[in-house]
Amino acid sequence: MWAYILRRVLATIPVMAVVALFVFSLLYLAPGDPAAVIAGDQATPDDVERIRASLGLDRPYLVRFGAWVGDIMSGDLGTSIFTNLPVSTMIAQRVEPTLSLCLLTLVLAVSIAVPMGVVAAWKQGTLVDRAVMGFAVLGFSVPVFVVGYLLAYVFALELDWLPVQGYTPFREGFFPWLENLILPSIALGGVYIALIARITRATMLEVLGQDYIRTARAKGANQAGILFVHALKNAAVPIVTVIGIGLALLIGGAVVTESVFAIPGLGRLTVDAILRRDYPVIQGVVLLFSFVYVLVNLLIDLLYTLFDPRIRY
Amino acid sequence: MSITIPAGTAVAPPMPDILPDVKPRRGLLGFIRRNPTMAFGAALLLAMLFVAVFAPFLGTRDPTALAPALRTREPSAQFWFGSDMLGRDVYSRVLYGTRVSLLVGFSVAICASAIGLFIGLMSGFNRIADSIIMRVMDGMMSIPPILLAIALMALTRGSVQNVILAITIAEIPRVSRLVRGVVLSLREQPYVEAAVASGTRTPAIIFKHILPNTLAPLTVQATYICAAAMITEAILSFIGAGTPPIIPSWGNIMAEGRALWQVKPYIVFFPAIFLSITVLAVNLVGDGLRDAIDPRLAKRL
């Protein structure tokens, strides 16, 4: 098993190398002078020169890439062109809201979607099943910001139950923090719930057809026990895989959700960086999100050996 | 071959059919009965296509015409969907926005499928190319697609072509993976082995035996890509990294309505409803196609 874990960990190195090379090269794939691209249309020649110097464009490509990777390894993601602050500092200031939003969405989505999928599989072909599947199609089709504005309009503006926008840091209390995050989490969770509910239903249908489920029924185990202990446990691997892969949806959606609900997180940082053409910041954020994505999926892969003792590599 | 029965033998009389023959319904009506969701999705999509093509004739005016004296009017007989903060007619803008959304959705679906098909076929048939291509695709797949599109758009001038290009690049890895998977499993099929054994050249095997069988799953995937591309386009425009503000696209209308959404929510909601309905239509068509192509999957998902 240790050999498997080592092999799996080592396999992420080429992936991360490709991500780094890709993120680094994006700037040079664009037509024209990268310094002029970053500087934008209203830049003076002085600005372009300053940016050219800060990017080190006078050095060869691979040397620059090597130096860039070296910097990242030591935690230096470069300097923002707009604020002149280190990108790592800017990211560190914005991590908490995004992390809060994503974690709450994850908890919410899993605790809603898994029971939904289980019940749909149990009552296959009934109205409940159809409702769940219909909801899943809707969840895939209605974009995050549409749900976001709708929820904010109904629950914040019309009913005045929850704050419209904004974010309260966690250290100012759990409930103020939660109050601000409920609507964004529900909006962001829509797609994720649809995805998880679908795969839960599909896997559960497969598992419920197995012989040991019939045996459990025959020995008189109660329905809830069969569904959640015997069946769900054995359906866990594909469900957890999808939760990991779906993280990409969550990250992409967070960028939009933060814009809708005025949450000062990494998504807002990205949007502001785009408008200011602050490329080092965009590179930093994309790299960070990709790294987290790869890392989480690596952890999930390794967790399988714990979930399912049958998996031995 | 008819059986002759000797005279005098006791034979059971021919039984009349208890149930009348079920005639399979043909034509459009039969199709609708067999695939109600797909027919519904296709009808919605056709309606949107109609709106996109005939936008100038559906009671619209110039979607970019400013009327500062008539800003932020509520929906009325003059402005069916109201007017925005520059006095432009939201109804006309939303209808013209259909064009951008459908153009981006279909273009990305076609381009990403074609390029992904090529890459997938290549890596399915060449071991060396496969190991390199798949490492690159793994890396690209680790970047969330919306972020990848954002990073690409941040570099280029906002234009519809660039939006299509950026979303296509972000979607290619998934298509390539799918095609490669199908190619690898088809290569082991006896009929391909038979073709190899009888001396068929590799290009002929690829184009005559492998390619046609990848088209079915690819078509289903293409519809989902189309839906995803429409959402991504709206998101890019919404955060200011997509189609230039001068072109009315649903994302742009929502971005402009954002500042006023607490007092004039309809500016945001009309394009939002259109976007949701269009994406829903494409998804329904995709689900219908998937069920028709793989009935085994239909029961499961």
C-alpha cells in the first residue's frame, strides 16, 4: 500500500508541472508583446518598460520559467502590477471568505444531495424519483448567478430574512458569519447538488440490485438500515470521486457567486485583476486553485484504501 | 415452408389475437410520444433559434440605441421588458442576445468536438503521442474550466471570436479523454482485430471502423459542451471578461443591470430567464440523445 501511495503522490508531479508551464506560458501565447498586453491600451511607453523589466523579459524563456518555478517553491508568487503588493499576501487576505463559502456549500450540498439520491433510487420510477431527476436537470441548467439573484431577491429584499450581500469574518461570531453565507451557499450548491444526487442515485440503483441487499432484506433488516448502512457504504467510492471532480465546478462557481453577493474573496480578487489586467494575480489565483484541486483529488484517491478494504494496488 | 395437415386430424382452431397489433407510431407524432423530454427540449431550442434569426422582425428596435430621457422604465407597452440605465430597450437587447449565446454555444460545441476528436484518435492510436498528450490534458483538466477561460480572456481583447476560442480550449481536454477512452475500448473489439488481420491499413481502420463508432458518444458530449459554453459565455460577460459591452449578450445585460438590481430587478431577470430556458433546452436534448443512444445508461441516470 505504501508503494501505491508513493506512486500516486509522485504521479501528481508531472500534472502540476504541466499546470505550471501552462499558466506561465499563457502570457506568451497571446499575440503581441506580453508587456504591452499587460500594460493595456492606455499605457505610456514608460509603463511598458517598467512591466518588461519586472517580468524579466530580457532573459531566455526557459530561464524565466525556471526562476518562476523556483520563486513559487519558496512561496513567492510575484508582485501585483496594480498594487505592488506580493501576490501571496493579496491571496492570503482573501482566502477566508472563499474557503468559508466553499466548505459551507460542500457540507450543504452533500447533506442534501446524498439523501435525495438515495431516496430517488429507493423509490425508483415514482413521483419522488422523477422530482429528484427533474430537479437535477434544472440544477444543471440554471446558472449560479441566476439562482443567486433570485434567492437574494426573494429572501433578502422581499422577505428581509437574511442580509442581501456582504461577508462577516468568522471571528466576529458564528451566526453573523452563517447569516451572510446561507444564500450564496445555496446558489453555488445547485449544480453540485444536481451532480451528486444523480451519481448517488445511479450507484445506489446498481448496489440495490446486489444479492447481499436481498439477503439483508431476508434477514429482516429495516429499510433505513439497508439503504444507509448496507447500500450507501458500498456506493461510497463513485460518489466521493464525483464530489472531488465536481470541485472544479465549485471553484468556477465561487468566482461568480462572490461577484453576485459582494463577498471579498479570491473570486472577487480574480475579477478585479481581470479588469486591471493584473496578470501576476490571475496567474497566482489560477495556480492556487489548480493546486488545491489536484491535492484534494489526490487525498480522495488515497482515502479509497481506507473506505474500501477491497482496493489494494 | 407450409405444413400440410392430413384430413381428419384434430387441430386447434387458429386463435384470434386478443390484443390488437401495436403499430409503432411513425413520423413526428410518434417521435414526440417516444421521447417527450427530447421533443420538448428540441421545440424550445427551435423557438430560441427562431428568435435569434428573426430578432429584427419581432417588434424590436436598435438594441444599442440610447434614450437618456427614458432611463430605467418599468416594463410597459412601450418597453416590453423595461429599459436599462442608458434608456436602451431590454426586450430588444435580450432578443439580440440570443444570437451571441447560440453562436457561442454551437461554435464551441463544434470546434471542441472536432479538435477533441482529432486529439483523441491520435492518442488512441499512437503510444508515444498518447503518453505526452495525456499528461498535457491531465494538467489542463486540473485547471477549473471557467478559470482557464478567464485567464485566456484576460490576455486578449474581448471579442466573440476570442470568447469562443477561450471556451473551446478549456473544453478540449474532456472531449479528448472521452474519444481516447472509446478508441481504446474499440481497438480491442474482434471486428477491429479482424480488420487488422485481413491487412486493412491503419488510416482505413481509423476512418472506417473506429471513427463512426465514436460519433454517437461524441454527439451527446457535444450537447453538454454547448450548454456549458453558453453558461461560461454568460459568466465571462457578467464579470467583464467576455463579449465587449457594445454587443448585447445576456451576460452583458446582466452585468449592466447589476448596479440597479435591488431597485430594477427585471433588467437582470429577463436575460437570466432566457439563458436558463435555453440551457435547459440543450440539456434536455442531450439527455434524450443519451437515452436513445445508450438505453442501458438511460435506466441508470
